[in-house]
Amino acid sequence: MRSGNEPVTARSPLRLRFWLSVWGLVWAVGGTVAFAVIGVRSWAVICGVLALVVLADLVMVVHRMRQGPRYQPGRDVPPYTPDRHGPPPRS
């Protein structure tokens, strides 16, 4: 059952996602370079694609972090109306 105060009390582990993305980006770029140097083109391409995905996630995490902890959506997003009737009766 939702209490209706989730947007107020929710916490997102953005710092953890940031550092895990940095770690993943380092390994993916390192893998791309290493596989390219030793001549394994397929694995170099796979690591390169993975690096792009991790970079996109990193950009999104930084964007969310810059919005701040009190970010609220604009007027085009309707507010959530909490359930005030309580849980449904059990049968």
C-alpha cells in the first residue's frame, strides 16, 4: 500500500550510481583499448558500445544530481493523489 508521501521520502543512490558508472566507464574504455591493441576487433566493438551505454548513464546521473534534492516536476505533470480510503476489505 502506498502512503502518498513517496516523493517526499524517496532517496535515490545517485552518488553510488555515479561512482559505479565512472568505474564501469574506466573498465569499458580500458577493455576497448586493450582489445584494439591485441587485435580482437569484435570484443573491442562490444566494449566500445558498453562504454557508450555507461557514458549515457553517467550523463543522466549527473543531470539528475544537478537538479538537486528538492526537484519537482513542472505544471504539465499532474500531482499524485494519495489513497485516502485505506486498504481494500479482505474477503
